[in-house]
Amino acid sequence: MAEPEAPLSLAADFPAATREDWRKLVDAVLKGAPFERLESKTADGLTIAPLYPRAADAHALAGRRPGSAWRVMQRVDHPDPAAANAQARDDMDNGATGLTVVMAGSLSADGYGLADTAETFARVLDGIDPAGGSLDIDLPPFAREAPQHLAEAVKQRSDPAAAHIRFAYDPLTAVAMSGRMPLPWRETAPLMARLIRNLADTGFKGPFAVADGRVIHNAGGSEAQELAFALASAVAYLRALEAAGMSLAAARDAIYFRLSADADQFLTMAKFRALRKLWARVQAACGLAPEPGMVTAETAWRMLTRRDPYVNILRNTIAVAAAGLGGADAITVLPHTAPLGLPDAFARRIARNVQLLLLEEANLARVADPAAGSGALEALTQELCTAAWSQFQDIQRAGGAWAALERGLIQQKVAAVCAERQKAIAQRTGVLTGTNTYPNLDETMPAVLDVSPWQQPAPAKDMRATPLPRIRLAAPFERLRDASDRMLAATGARPKIFLACLGAQADFTPRASFATNFFESGGIEAVTQHVEPATLGDAFKSAGTPLACLCASDRAYEAAATAAIAALKAAGAQHIYLAGRPGPHEAQWRGAGVQSFIHEGCDALTLLQAAYQALSG
């Protein structure tokens, strides 16, 4: 019998690589530039290094049962209960394992959703077994009756103890999104606790209250801010339920979490892992043996775009993968056409199948906490825990989440982070593919259902807190594209800019491509023409636009920019741009007639808005 061969080690003949060896190679490439150029910062100011060693003594975090799939949740948001029921049954027949019932006026309703009546729930759940899948409910602010209506509809179909229902009481998110405080917290907390006790006494096993971080994420907040608010909400509900007579263990089990998942894969994974560690710390501080709570995810609203919406499918896929790998127990996908209107059957199918492909073909749920041991993800998880715990303590020192919202402390911090996000989008350092970069002016928009949204109510007059907005980061650029579409509909042509390309093709192509991408992200069509200074004026006039942009290499600019600027001015150009950083020639070229310079990192949004003013002037 032949002896078994020794295991083959492909690296056995090579010396072991060390961090010092890697650093020498990196320094050679940097050529004297600081190593910190390879580091990046999160919205919380956390540093992400370019390389991490393996995390020593790491272990998998307790969460979803190893090897088990997360729940594939599908939104039920059609305003017509019969249509909503048909959609829900189709989803459950084709792979969904749970339903998220979206009520009109709730955090993620976006103008649609179901009315809060007993008849609505009875019709929506017709033919659906509450014990055969999980049900979650997205409530409007301060809804008291909707969970009771849901409970009555379920009791007619199933044993309450066998139903998998998350009832989602959440008065703190109601304050954050509406600014209203109908009752003080000292009255709101026991009222919520009584409603939860009634459901528990009926036989439902819950969970009943949700600590929802989505309201922070939707408003442009950071990962640590989202975690801190969710944790502060959970602690507030824990105290309220204990004060109402629940044991601490029962109160803990009555609470679950919701977080947003976006296309920043590693930050999303770290955020979901951090929540489990933070909740375990709270439980330990309460004298409880930590148990993994239920953590659900919804793909992020703020990352979705109306333009080139098919890219949203890619964003959703990354977000689902990140949430699933981060340990989410249930995931809801916002369909890729959600910013355009009520999604049709195709968009709903894609939202469902994104999850099914990742589960059934990519097998992402087969390994428990696959991030365990990764130096980068372990470090990022711990840094998020530290930052979130610090902000959680700030909220507690302010008197808890309710008081912090009333005083505007949470809103102010979120607004500051959001402003930085919006600045990055405006400068195009924050990339939204298909919107502020790589736009397609000739795209065909996908279909949505011909269903009118609910009439949005006027802002409440009894607001006692500043409501957090629900934003999409792409919206400012989309408004410019909408203005371009209106001009096309009215005149048969889009707004245009003439790109004057100087020198050889190899000289002008990089900056001409940049300028095309730059202006078309605002809906301004680029008319590109390779010209000589002698014919530049006539070529500009034939373009039929008051806007012009020079595109060339630095060498070509030095040779011909001044003459080209003069020719454009003589031909009637009202606003002249130059593609590239001006460097030492800025005063010279501004004196000649250039009003604006476009380059990486400039405020593209402001320049494009000004371009429309020049076009209308």
C-alpha cells in the first residue's frame, strides 16, 4: 500500500511575508508621500487602515443559529388590501419566508402603505398562515390600534403562540420622525407597556417593541449614531416594561432591533456585529446572562436613486450580503424602483430573488459570523462599539432618548454628519453611479404601478421636537436632471455645453471625458468638437449654447488657452469653464475670461446649479 503523500504547501518554498516587507514595498510606491494617504475615515471619524493582521483569539458572535437562513421578508405596501393580499400570496409562494406589513405614514411607506383598519388586516392576511412565516409591521407614528387589529386578524387564523409576529411598538421613532409628543414620556412609557402586556397575555410571544435605527440612517446619520439611538431606545423600552411588572428577562425578550443596510459592505457588516456586542453589554449590566436578540435589516433608502435605477439592484445586493454576513435574522429589500413609485411585479420579484440567490446559490448563511477573525472587521466592529457606546452615554446623560430628541441633541449631531455626506456627493467624492457620475441622458425609465400615493398630511402644529428628515442623497442631482427633462419636453432639446477640445486627441480626451461626465450628471448635454483656434468661434456658434468649456492637457493650455478664451468670448460665450486645476495660471485665465474651473473635488452641484442660471439668463 502506497504511503500517503504529504500535504502540498504552495508557499513552502518562499520566505514568510512580514508587515515590514509589505511596508517597504508600499513606501517605494508612495515615493515619499505620507503613509496616511492610504487610510480612510468613516463618518464617525474612525480610521480604516489599508492592512490588518489576523485578529488573535477572535470567536464567532452569538446570533442567528449557525447554518440557518435569515428570513426573506417582502414588503406589503399596496394601498388596496385585495391587491396587497395577492402580492403577499405570490411572494410567499415564490420564496419569501416573511412579510413586512407597511402602514400608511410609517417610516418607510414613501407615500403608500395600508390603512389602519381591522378590515384591512383581515383582507391582507386572507389565505396566509401566520405560523408559516414571520410577520413584521411598520407602524405610523403613535399607532395604538394597528397591532391590535393585526392580533385580531391572526387569532382568527392561528394559535397566537404559534404565530411569528413582531408588533413593532416604537414611540421614540415616532417622535424622531414626526416631532410630536402627544404625551410626556412618563405617560407614554406605561401606555406602551400596557399594550404590550395585553398582547402577551393573549398568548403572543412577540417580540413587541422595536429599537429602530433606520430613522437615523434615513436622515444621513452615521453608523455609531444609528447604533446609539437604537441602543438608547432598547434601554428605554427595557425600563418601561420592567416598571410595568415584567421580569427583566421577559422585557429583554420583548424587544428587537431594526437597522439599515447600505452598499458600504464592511461598515454594514461591522455595524450589525457591533449591535450584538453592545446589546450583550447592556444585558450584562442588567445582571442578565446575555442572549442574542433578534436583529432585522432593511436596505437603505438614502442610497437609492431615481436615475439609472437598475444600479439600485447592485446596491441592494451588496447591502443584503453585508447584513446577512453581519448576522441579520431577517432582511427586507426596498425594490430598485421604489424612488419612482409603487414597484410592479418585476421589481418585487427582483427584490425577493436578490435574497434567494445569495442564500441558495451563494450560500452566504452557511457559516456563522464569517467576519470573526478578520483583522479589519474585528477592528472596525470594536471601534464602532466604542464610538456608539460613547454616544449612547451622551444620550443617557441627557435624560434618555426622549429627552435628547426633545432638546434636539440627536438631531443636531445627525444634521452635522448629513451635511458632510451631502458635501461629498456634491463634490462627487461620494459616488452615486448613474447619478453624479456616469450618467445616461437617454435612459428608459422602468415601469411602476399606476397607483397614486396617499395625500401627505400637513406638518403637525403641536411639534415639540425637530423631526428628522428622510432623504435620498441623489435628490439634488436628480432635480437638475428633472429640469433637463422639462426643457427637452418643452423645446425638443436638452441644455447644452460646447466642449472646445484643443491639441492632439491624446491631449484632450481625458479632460473631455471628465467634462462630459461632469456636465451630463446635471442633465447638460456635452457637444464635443476638436477645433483649431481659427475656427473655434464658428464651431461654438453652431452649437447653439451660451456655455463653453475648454478641454486640453496642461501643455496645450499653456500654448493655446488664452487665444481660445478670446475666441469664445468674441463668439458670444456667456460662461466659460476650463477643465482642470488652473495652478499658477488661474489669475491669467480668469483675467482672460474663464469664470469657473472644473476638476476632481470641486463643488460640482453648485457649479451645475449656476450653469442653469446662466442658461436661463
